Amino acid sequence: MLVDVLEAFFTPGKPAYYPESAEVLDPLRGLLARARERGRLVVHAVERHYPGLADFEHKKLPRHCEIGDDQARYVEGFEPAGLPDEIEVPKRRYSAFYATDLDLLLREQRISRVVVAGVKTNVCVRATVQDAFAAGYEVQLPREATNSNRPHLAEASLEDIDRYFGRVVSLEQAWESL
């Protein structure tokens, strides 16, 4: 599951951009390539807000990733491949599970373990991992494939995830499990 690999976080000048985001692109490319090679279900969990409509998230953050705007575009090379086992799950909140059909989809595919990666560790990644755990999924989070513009919060989130919600693993361990 790739979380928010969108231009909003990776392109200079966009409101959610932070320079360190680029550090996760190569690990994310590797995970995506491995998942595709092995025919695994790939979930692109991406922010999709409705343009011009009220959104509770806007009380905390500026408008971003509105459907059709340039911030909501995938980082080049991370677009869904158009295969049946590669899907987009649009989300309007931090968690890919909240108010989406992700849990239903995973259960129908008899999936019990998820590898989650993307940005930002302390916000959307953590919320997704926590909800995956709450729904009964075994969760792996490859350390090298996530980060944040708030490193101290990312580290605290990794510690909490490993202690309470899943396993923080190396990139190599995540590749082996795919």
C-alpha cells in the first residue's frame, strides 16, 4: 500500500512539499516494482478532496490534493498500472481505511497482511497503520520507505507503530515478504 505518492508532497512549491520526501522515492520504487513482479495487490491510497466544497480537514490544513488539480497528480512512475490487481483508493482523511471501502476490498481478496509505505510517517501513514491494526491486519512498515517533515514525530510514530500496531522492518525484509 503506497500512501500519498503525489506531487503535493514531492514537488517544490506545492503546499505539502518538504525536501526530505525525495529520500523515500527510490525505496518506494523498489517496493512497487517488487509487488508488480510478484502479482501482489497494489493499493495507491491517495488524497482526493472535492474542489470548492467544505472539507473538515481544511480546518487543520490548507486546501490540497483537490480532484483535478496538479497537486493530486501521481509522482511520475507511480501511477496505477491499469491492471486488475493495482487500484486507487481515494481518501479524504489521513487514514486509507476511514470512510473508504479498503477493508472490504482486502477482506474479499483474503488479505491479512499489509505492507504500508509513503508519506508522512506521523500523519497519513500512521493513521493508516493504526486503522489496519484495528481492523485485524498484520502490518509491516519499511523504515526507509517513509518519512516526514517533522523527523522527531516520524521517529516517535515509528516507535509507536513497532510497539503497538505492527512491525517496523528494513526495506530488505519488506521485499522478502512481498
